[in-house]
Amino acid sequence: MSDEVRVERSGPVTTVILNRPHARNAVNGPTAAALFAAFEQFDRDDTASVAVLCGEGGTFCAGADLKAFGTPEANAVHRTGPGPMGRRGWCCPSR
């Protein structure tokens, strides 16, 4: 997992935490990929019943990181590629 996203477990509850408070938890390419990985991990875990998504530092999420739009390599999230805005979206098919 990356520094941009933290995952914590408490019994059947998985908490996925956006960890970019300096950017109001805005999502860039690496953050999107880390979110995708966190939710795939949750989806594969039969002992996890619920996932909670929250943000560090008092802000949930400012949306897309607009500063990253100027650098496609740093913000490569596409509807057909990996990341929570990509192929599967936020859907976890086994839930």
C-alpha cells in the first residue's frame, strides 16, 4: 500500500483512509491506484464485512487533484484503466 492511502482493520470493519491532508485528500493517479488496490484487497477478504472510506486531517476529499492534471504521468486515471474511477468503479462484485 502507498503513503497516500492507509488501511486499518477492526474485526469485520475495514477503514480506508485518504492520507493527503496537505492536498485536502484530493485524488491524483497514485492515490487512485492505491484506492483501487485497497478496495480489491477488501473484496478478496472474506472476513471483511464493511468498508468505510474517510479522509485524514479534517477533510474527506476535495475531488480530483487539479494540480496533477498538468502532468499526465502523475495522474494517469482513465475510465478503462485501473483506479476507482476506472473499470470497476467503487463496485465490489462479491458484496
